[in-house]
Amino acid sequence: MYNVNAKKILVIDDEPDIVDLVCYNLEREGFEVSSAPDGEEALRKIQNEHYGLIVLDLMLPGIQGFDLCRMLRKDPKTEDLPIIMITAKTEDDNRILGLEIGADDYITKPFNPRELAARVKAVLRRTLERPVDKGAYETPVRIGNLVVNRGTCEVYKKGVPLNLSAREFRLLLYFVDNRGKVFSRNQLLDAIWEGEAFVEPRTVDVHVRRLRMQVEDDPANPRYIKTKRGIGYYMDAEI
């Protein structure tokens, strides 16, 4: 688990004007902001400091933003570090790829600085204010080849631990607790994202796809998390 200092933000961008704009507006909101012009310097800072969140540009000299995001997500020390990507690219494929490799949010240039500040607060809120249910520490749930442990937030598949994000675990647990019920994207947003601003219905598709990649033997023919065409997703009650 990454040791978060929620007030410290790292802005990674090689455009001084953008850095100045972002830093100024985040500092007005009470954050302590530092910056790095490339991925190499960003990695050095992340290794030596504990940040609450990073704002990451995709087009960087040296290590590109997508690659840096992948590196951070593969490192156990930074796998939970919140990341908001910013880019001039508006194509849906870039947005989806960013979310799939682990970004928590994605905003395109030019952007409203107040919107960016709001997104930073929203990501930090859902990262730091995860509810703890004291009654959840109970016998692990077995479903097919999966074992879901509520108390430790761990999932095992055929005895092997899966590396699920907090959001993926909550999504899986929601399906487990509501087997047989079909949920629309908006219903899942309300349940898992709890009405947070700036979250789109397609975000659900991205997280379901990432979850299937880990829990399913054949993600194209899912056993656990199924699709009800034109309606949404569900877990079969007969598993």
C-alpha cells in the first residue's frame, strides 16, 4: 500500500505554462505542489517523497506517460498511487487505454483549472475515504475457483492471489453479494463510485474488462461476470 500524503501533489508535464497553471490553482486549494518535466525526474521524486496524487501528462520526453503509469502500477510501493492523466489527445482509445492501465481519471487539454481541482479532490476522496465495515471480517466466500476474503480485501483464484485494485475488489464483491441481479452501468456507478462527479458510464466497462482479465479463465466467455445484452452486467446465482 502506498503511503499517501494527501496534501502533496506531483505534476509531471514538460510545458512550463501548463505546470504553472496547474500548480497555481492546486496551491489555491491548499495543496503542496511540486513538478517534474519528465518521467525520469518524476520517478526519482516519487521514490524519495510520498505524494497523495500525481497529475501526469501523456506526451513527455523520455519515458512516455502511458509507460510511466504502467511502471507505477507494477511497483507494489506505488500500485495504489492515484493518477490523473492530462493530454491534448481526445480520442476515446487513448482515454480507454489510460483507464485500462490504471489511471484513476483522464482530462483533455485545454481544461478548466477548477475542473481539474475538482477531479483531484474527487479522486483523493474516493481513495482515502473507503468505508470500513467492522462486521465484514467473516469466513471467505467461495465461488467457483475464486475465494473472496472481505476482511483482508484479497481474492484468490485456484489458490493464487489476484492483484485487484480497491475499485476492482469492490466491484467484484458487489456482484458476489448480489448474485442473480442484473445491474445497469448507471446502477453500478451509483453503487461503486457513489455518485462521484466526472465519472462516465464507460468507466464501468473498463473496470469490468480489467476485472474479467484477472478472474476469468476465458475473458471472452466469462463464467463469473456476465453481460446481459442491452441492460448491463451480473453474476449468475448458480455459481
